[in-house]
Amino acid sequence: MTSQSASTLRSRYVAQAASDLEENRRKQQELAERITVLKQEEGLLADILNLAERYEGFADASRLPEQSQDEPVAAKTKRAPARAAARRSASTKSTPASRTTKAHPEGKSRQPLLGDLLADLLSYEEPRLAKELRDELLEKHPDRNPTPQVVRNTLEALVAKGRIRRHKRQRSVMYTLVKQG
């Protein structure tokens, strides 16, 4: 091997190593940024779990305390970390019965939770469609007017909690109450 070819080969190796090193550092930077994002997501998910534990009886997100329907989403998210921290520090579990009977600060008593109303409409034997349950709910509780999607979401939340069971028949999804005991 001549000195010129050895020199050319060495310069290629050096150029390749420099290029690989630059690529490696770039990937490290991307991963560091991704880890930062994942840690932020982890914090948010932990806050969501803490809120879910604190408000496990709330089936309708629009009924969570301190939330205004006309409040913009951006304003809600800016205040959320401080509120979540305050809720975590002052977290005290209440019984399901006390959640439905507590009085609002204005002196009005709360309505029964949508999930409790839907569970009351279900029977142990006969599976029912979400649409049927919503129609019956509107008949028995004219003051309540949840959208079909809210009813389905509430039913799925009850399935996740193990309070009701989901049955699929062809393209229909039906629900029955889980027998206790």
C-alpha cells in the first residue's frame, strides 16, 4: 500500500467517524428532547390518575368542580397544575353516598350521577342498547339531557369499573348490570 492510498483511506475513516459522531450527537439530542416530553406526559398522566381516584364517581366530565362550560380550554390547562397539586395535597376520599348527597356552596343539592342513573335503569337479565337507556333516562329524568355520546362514554366507564358488562351482538353493543356478591 502506498503512502498516498493509506492517507486517502485514513481521511475517509476520519470523515466517516466525524459524520457518525455528529449523527450520534444529533440522535442523543432528539432522544433527550423526547425524554423531556415523555416526563411531562408522565406528570400529566399521574395527575389524571389522581383526579380519577378523587372523582371516581363522576361519570360526566362537565360536572367536575371548578370547571366552567364557557371557560376556554387554554385557560383550563394553565391553571390545571396548581389545582391538581392542591387537590393532591388536600385529597380526602368520600363515600359514593356522600358524593351524591353533598350540597353545593350555593345550597343546592347535587343531582344523582349519570352513571348511577344508568346503572339503575339496567337489569341483570336483559342486555340493553345505549340508545334505549338514553331514551328511558330522558323519560324518567326530563331535567337530564345527555348526548348519546355522553351516555356511551358513561356506560364504557362503568364497564371499566366492573359495574356493568358489555355484550356485542353483530354490530350492536348492549349492556347489563353485573351481579353483586
